[in-house]
Amino acid sequence: MTIGSQSDIDGLQRIGRLVARVREAMLAAACPGMTTGELDLMGERLLAAHGAQPAPRLVYGFPGATCISVNEEAAHGVPGARVLAAGDVVNVDVSAELEGYFADTGGTRVLPTAAARDLRLCHAARSALTNALKVARAGQPLNRIGAAIERTARQAGFRVIENLGSHGVGRALHEEPDHIPGYHDPHDTRRLHEGMVITIEPFLSTRSRMVEEGDDGWTLSGARGNRSAQYEHTLIVTRGEPIVVTLH
């Protein structure tokens, strides 16, 4: 999507603020003993209270309102009977539609008592998002986003999951530009343009560079014992700082 009017900005900001609020509420509520299904139901009710539809279900028929990925799961975790435990690395990915606009956001939290490595992983993933936002400027090569993420991951001693990445969003959950790698691809000649609406979502991990789909047909997991962290914002590209619509 490319912004065409102030009403586009307003619509994206409305749904962006909502998914950000749901993201933060779910991360704060996650605790040992709770099931991922219970956490998802909380997110579903918050979205419904404001008239929004969960995008994964609406677009793809996903069996949950949000994606909740735990420990070895990196993305698209299906909420259900899994019980959260102390020390779990929990990722919540919330995307929704409201009045024809879509926004997508995510965050990761380590439940107490957290391992130092997992806290460093989360910090590195947050820093990767911050650094990628700094280079997301109209006219710049799209691959600068991946370069910033990859550089941050390497400096912190972690890896980028290469078959997960950022994407266009706005009038649909996934739009052009398609897959935006979280690493520097010198062959990617695409450029950012003013008004472009995209997500930036670094996926950093402790050992895996690739994830594979599980038996449920949805959940993407790394190697046994791998831990990953993802943070995501939806933003509007400008010639200066991007307009981040999923700030809380």
C-alpha cells in the first residue's frame, strides 16, 4: 500500500494503536500456568471490543486470533493447550483489520525466572528493530533494512532466521513489497518510496538460520533447543523518520 490521503494515515493509526495495545496487554498477562489458548482468547476479546477482526483468521483461516510462539517455535504458533512455564520465551504476534486497514505487530517476553542468554536475545532483537527503523527512508535501498538487522544480530552473537522477514501491509495483511529479508541481500535492487506501508520484524535466534513448518501446518520452529525473538512494527515510509503506527 502507498498512502494516498490523510484518511489512509488516520485509518492505519487507528488499527495500529489497537494492535499495539493488545500486544502489550497479552505480553503483560502471560504467566506460568496459563495456556496459550487462554492468552489468545484475551487478545480476541480485546480486538472484538473495538470492532476489529483478527487478520490471520480473516485472511488465512488460521485456528486462532493471534499467533503465540513459545521457545523452539519462531512464528505462527497455534494457540491451544500448551501451558506456559517459568523461563519460557513467549512471542505474541497480533495483526488485525479495522475499517479496511490492516496493521501487524509483535513482541517477545521471557517469563520469570529468565535466563541471561534469553534476555540478551530479546534486547538484541529490539535493537535490531530500532536500527532498521533508522535506515527506513524514502529513496534508500530496501536491503539496508536487512543489513541493519544482520549487523545488530552479529554484534550481539546471535543469528538471523533467513526464511522469515518483513513485508508490505495496509489494505491487506501481506502486500508488495513481498518478503523483505532480515539480512543483507546484495541482489535485491528494490527501493523504499515515500508513503510505502511496510512492517519491519527482525527474527533473531540462538542457533537456527532456518525454520520448518510443523505437523499442524502452521507453526514454524527452529532446531531443538533453539530460542528466537521477534519484534515488529507497522510503519509508513517518509523522507525522514518513518511514521510508526504500532507504538503503544
